[in-house]
Amino acid sequence: MKILFLSHRFNPFVGGIEVISELLATGFSKAGHIVHLLTWTAEVSDTQYPFKVIRNPGVLKLVKEHAWADLVFENNLCLRLAWPGLFFGRPSVIALHTWISRVNGKKNWRDKLKENWWLQRAKKVIAVSEVLKNSCGHPAIIIGNPYRASEFNVDPAIPKTAQFVFLGRLVTDKGVDLAIRAIKELVLTNKNQVNKPQLTIIGDGPERIKLTQLVSDLELINFVHFAGLLKGKELVKQLNQHRYMLVPSVWEEPFGVVALEGMACGCIPIVANTGGLPEAVGIAGLTFQGNSVNSLVAGINWLMNNAEVEQQLRNNAPSHLKDHHPETVIKKYLNILEDTFAQ
């Protein structure tokens, strides 16, 4: 089968959808299909792929690729790459990774066009979480996101000497300030403990200066460490050193792959109970009331004072991660693509 894979952005951009595009396109190719990936990302990566990557295509190239394909797969809606499909009638499958709306939750005419027309013409729609399926108004098939199992794993040689870690972009939506304020509360309520609460913040972004000032204002310089942007082995090493991962997003995440990455490195994810985060952690993580420092602190204290619960969550992690292993997820996608093509 000749699969035209559409990904708005791709490597070397680093993001959830970009990573998943790489995992899926590689898996489709290794299964014996011919994959051409179209992306608007013009920057070239040194990575060699088992599929063809076509960057920043012109109109003629877009048309030729759609004419070539047996099936079109959109990894998240990208009409600017997909519109030639109107003229060739190739079966299409769309995977939804985020909400069809603006950041504030409102829908403009483009969002309504995607939801009421473009999704309807697709042969199959996949949603990465139940809440995303319910929001799109379409009978989608739910397939949770994969994580990079070849990179993120437990290293038994690394002792878990640190407590809390945050991983992600330093932007308002991620709620990093909630994690910092929670550490302040823990410091105040656990003054007599030998092991003081410690938070490592991994990532960078426009809120870095503001968050650094917050740490200073709350007198937490000895309790909060900014590790900066980490990748590869250094990132995995850092995650392996921590017991808990905090995911306090104030924006409703459609899923939350970062929680799986932390879990794969032996962290128990403590996540906001909004969007798709509860689905991302399943029975292997703890949820708290989103946008509430008090709820986050209460959840942390409850977990740290219940060794049996903590151990049970750790015991649940392998089976949960198995459901999100790339091989498992790729097989589910391929079953849908192959079934669609055969119809």
C-alpha cells in the first residue's frame, strides 16, 4: 500500500505530534508499506528514515503526491496539505491529537469547517483519548498515544535520590507555577523532615524568567532547580533519579505523552484531572483537582504517606505502558489503515 502521510510539522521540530509522526511512519514502513511523508517543516534533519520525507511542498508536488497515493493518512488535521485529496477520491484516515478549537475553546469558521465537513468525508477517524472523541462530534476510534519505548526506560543502576520532576515547555498552560507553589507548601508543612521537598524543572520557554523570579520570591532557591532543556540519555538519566513526575497543566491536555515517558523511567505521574491526562496515566498514576495547589499538595502528601498505594501504582505501570508501546499502537493503526484500503 502506498501511504501518503501528512504531518503539519516534523523533525527537527520537537513536539508530541512530531514524535508520534516519526514513530508511526517508521512503523508503517517496516510493515512493508511505501510511505511518503509531507510536511511544512522546511528545516532538514540529519536523521535517516525508512520513508521519504518531502518538505515544504509546492502545489504541483502536493497534487502529484496525492495522485500517487493509495491512501491518505492525516496525523492531526492539516487541510493545507490535504486539500488535493478532494480531486482524487483516495480513502483517508484522520488521527486527532488535539481539540478542534482555538486556545480559548471557541471555534471559528475554520474549526467548524474541519469538524462539520472534513472529518465527515474521512473513511475513519482516530482520537487519542475518550474526551477528544467526545469533543469532535464524530464516531472516532480511540487509540492512546505511544511513547518512545526505545529511549525511555528504567535504569536499575540509577538510584532514585530525588523527589519531584517537571518536564515540558515553560509556558503558562503547563502550570509550572502550581508545582512551585506546591513545593512551598510542602516545605512549610514538613519543616522537621530530614529529606526536604525538591523539584527539578526540565525544559525551557518564555516563562523561564518569570518562574525563576517566583522561586526567588518564595525563597525556594535551595528547593527548586532549573535543569534546562535536556534530551536523549541525559533526559532519561534525570527522570530515572526522581520518584514522582508532576503534570499540573491548567490547559486541558488532549492526552499527555510526557506522563508515559516519566512512568517508563520509574516515576509515578501526579497529573491534573482534566482533559486526557487521567486516561494517559490510567491505573498507574494519581490525579488531583486541576488548577488547585491545595489539591496537588494533598495528593502528594497522601501518596508519600501510603507506601502500599505507591507500590501498587508502580506495579501497575508495566501493563499500562504495554498498551502504549509503539509496536502495540502501530498494529492498531495498521489494522485500521489496511481495513480502510481493503473496503
